[in-house]
Amino acid sequence: MILQNDFKRQWESVEDSVLEAVRRVGASGRYILGSEVEAFERELAEFWGCSNAIGTGNGLDALEIGLRCVGLQPGQKVLTTPLSAFATTLAILRAGGVPVFVDVDDFGRIDLAQCREVLTNDKSIRFLVPVHLYGFPLALDELARLKTDFDLRIVEDCAQSIGASYGDRRAGAIGQMAAASLYPTKNLGALGDAGALLTNDPVLAETARTLRNYGQSSHYVHSALGLNSRLDEMHAAVLRSAFLPNLGERTDARRKTAARFLEGIRHPSIRLLKPEAAMAPAWHLFPVLAVGGLRERLENHLRSCGIVTGVHYPRIISEQTALPKGSWCQAEEPIKARRFAQDELSLPIHPFLNDGEVDAVIAACNNWKADQP
């Protein structure tokens, strides 16, 4: 089988580094918020090109803490996308905000032109949570203009876009804060749940460190109602020893596979999402659109060829039954978002694919007889 994520191959490549990190933490006698977390935060911030990284328990908490840091108050509106993992909206709700959904563009990213229209018409909106979906970076120059023109507080959802850039800027560089998920499937994934916040603002960084640790500004001194969302020493040690040093190389491997897919897949019923010239995606996922409502047929065909695929995401957030009535609003009809939900299929693109497996995926796509059930 050609897997979406091959964790067995990953383990073969990192076993020695992981076990050394475990021994190091075990011998230290410090398991929460110690030297490993501090070192990982420094190294992650250096990789990202920002001043501060703050480790959290997961990506959802990172988003919530980020929104609270930038001043979101209960009942305030937050412009965001209906096409993402549910955690993006859940973080807004947990922070007390009211999600305002706009549609997406041709890459599945939040439509910044529609954002401008909505912000022009509704002067009360001062918060934005954009998602660099699939690892495709948004047009960061336009995102920066929106921030300036409307005095926005932005927390960028970079769960899928670590290492992605647009022009000479990295995803996460525009907002006051950026939130990263370090879930195992992510390009930089821990061996369990983990997350991080990134910021160049030292005041926001200190606030985030307070909120992640019960709201303690010092030991047993609680200055805010916080969370228990601390990055464990063990996860931090494994991330900095086994995964972060290889992130650049493994992102390059994803990009080489993506380039081969973009060059090799030629099928009239498979729409490829070809990046714009300024975009350098992280290729967390390789989404294609099976046009004409044929996703299930393509999925079944690839499965018969031994290829595991995924769907991201089959139901848009604004149609999830978990959303309480009256807790959100829709500024624009999500026509394109619904199309992605209906047609999107993710091909394997992990960094451990070999040339033969990439060839097999290309051949299976090109040989698909879309007119047959």
C-alpha cells in the first residue's frame, strides 16, 4: 500500500534520535516547561524567522490563546473560512468570538478579495483568522494591506503551512501571532499532540506563556484565567532532536513529489491546483479536485491500485451540526468551499515516498476510467 503518512518509515529514520532524546529527558528529572521546551522554542523561532515561539499542548489551544492575546472579547466578530479543520472555528468559539464565514478562492484558501468587501461593509470586524490551507500560503502582500487598511488583529492558522512562503515572506509573518499544530501528521509533527505560537511581539509572547500555564504570571500568582496547555519536555526534546533538524530536507522532498505530480498527472477529470509563481507551498497535502462529483469513483479506483487517499474536508464548517444556533454568521455564500468539500481528494505526499511509488500514483491517476463506476 502507498500510504498517506508512513510512520513506520519515519520511525526507521528517527529511532536513534528519539531514544536519545527520551534518555536525555528522563535523566534530567524535569518533565514540564524545562530546558528542552526553552531550547525547542528558540530553535523553532529561528527556523521561522521570528523573535518568539511559545510551545502549547496542541494547535487548537495555540489558536485560542493567540486570539485571547490579541484582545478578542466575548461577542466580537472574527472573519474566517468555512473550509478548514473544525479546530479553526472551535478556537474562535472557545475564545468567545463569533465566526463570520466568507468563501474560499481557487486554492481553497480564504478569499482575501471577499474579506476586503466584508470588512468595508462591516466596520465592526477587527479580527481575522486566515488559514494557509493544504500548505498553500495566502498572498501575504494583500493580507498585510488588509491588516493595515482595517486595523486588524490577525492570528494566522499555520497548522498546515510551516515552511511555506509567498514572495520573500513566510506564512505566519503578517499577523500579530501565528499558530502552528505539531500533530503527528503535520510537516513538523511530534509523537503525540503538540502546538506552538509564533510572534515578534514580546508582550504578546509573555501573555501567551502566562495563559498556557493556568494564567500564572509567576509561581502560584494567577493574573489571568488561563489554560493547562504546556508543551511537554519529552515532545520538545523529540521535536528538536529528531524532526526540526530534518524539516527543510523533508519539505524539499514534498516539493519534489508535488512537482512530479503537477508535471505527470494528465486527466481531464482531475483538476490540479498549480501554485502561482510567488507561492512556495509546504505541500502538507496534495489536493486534487475530481470534477463533476466523481471523487468517490477516483477514491475507489486509487484504492484498488493500492493507494490510500484522504478527503480534506467533506463538510464545510458552517454546515457542522456542532455549531450552536446564533453563534456564527455567514457573510458570503460558500459556493467554492462547498465545491471543494464535494470534489477534493488528497494524494499521498509524505517525504518517504520513493520514485516508484510516485510513478505508481501518477500512472493510476492517468489510467482512471472516470466513466466507469
